[in-house]
Amino acid sequence: MAEVTQRAEQQQESQKTLLGTIISTPFQFLGVMFGSLVGAIIVEWVCLYFFWPDAGWKHAQAMFEYELSWLSQGLLHSVVVQEPGRTATWLAQLAYDWLFVKTGIVDWMTNMTTIAQAGPRSPLDVRYLTAQGVSTLQNYGLAALYTVLTFVVRLVILVMTIPLFLMAAFTGLVDGLVRRDLRKFGAGRESSYLYHKARGSIIPLAVVPWTLYLAIPISINPLLILLPCAALLGAAVCITASTFKKYL
């Protein structure tokens, strides 16, 4: 009787854990995306101050234009998104409208620039001093703006490469199951250490390319990051499946 009660409690706990995982996964994804966006803006600001102060916000603008042109020329067709270039342009324009136009930030910055150019009305003109400070920080504001737009374009690229990671994981799973069957009917040894290490690396290999590509402050071909990560993900899934215990 006690064993039946214990099994029922364990089953309820596993169901609660599964339900909690399903509910928390979207929020964890949004948290990762928000953290990547904040990290991208901070990295761009730091690099703007130390590495390319002469280029200023135009570096972020050039990076946005490169990502958009690569998307329009390099990814003409996608299983996930139709017309990737037009979709990315529409999303970037939508993000710009909601974040900067409808919130009044663009009009406010334009007004501050006009006040700063007009000059002070008195020695202690607070509006002029504020506008002067805003004009000084406008370089960082525009850099953040184009970083957000670049983030949107890169997010579209990552969404379109989801089939690449699914194919790599599926290929690794099939190959791993074949290797497990060969080990099961042969004299292969069990390796729980290798299994747990490979299993623990699956989630990081699926998340790292997203955070790395979204936060990197330079223009780079996304395949240089995504292809190695997809190959490593397939290898991790293969090792996990092949080293799974022979007998359940």
C-alpha cells in the first residue's frame, strides 16, 4: 500500500514538473532574448567608447545595413518565413515605430537638438543644458536604436535557421540510436559519465548560438557561428543516444 502511494506521489510530482517546464519555457526564452538585447546594446556602447569613437553610431547603422543586405541576398527562400528580406524590413520598421516614433522619443530628441542649436537664453538655462546633454548622448541613443533594429533582423535569421538545428539533432539522434543498437547486441561498455556530460551540453549548444550571434558587436556571416554550433549539437545528441543504457 505504501509503495502504491509513493508511486502515485512520484507520478504527480513528475506531471507537475512537466507542466511547470511547459509553462516556464516561453518566459525563459523571452528572458534570454531580452538579456541578449541588453547585452548587445551594452557591448555596442563599450566598443563605441573604446574602439570606434570616430565612427560613432554609424558603425551600428552599417552593421544593420549589412545584416539586412545579407538576409535579402543570402536567404532568398525559407521554410519558416516567406520573403525573408521583406519580412525583416517590415519587422525592423515595426520595431522602430513602436519603440521610438509612437513613444515620442524621436520628436523629443529632435526638439532637444533644436533647443541646443538655438543657444542659451540665460546663463542658467536648464532647458539648454538638458538639450546639450541630450545632444551629447544622442550618439549613444542612435547606436542603441540601430542595435535594436539589427537585433530584430538577426532574430529573423535565427528563426529561419531553426530547421538546420532540428535536422542536425534528428541526424544525431538516428545515428546515436544505431550505435546504441550495435553496442546493445555487441560487447560495448556502459558510460554514464559520457552520457550525462553529452546530455548536459545539448541545451547550451542550442542556446549559445542565439545569445552569441545576437550580442556580437561586429558584422559576420551567421553561418560561421550557426554551422559549427549545429554540428556540435548533432554530435552531442548522437553521443547522448549512443551512450544511453542498453537495458531499461
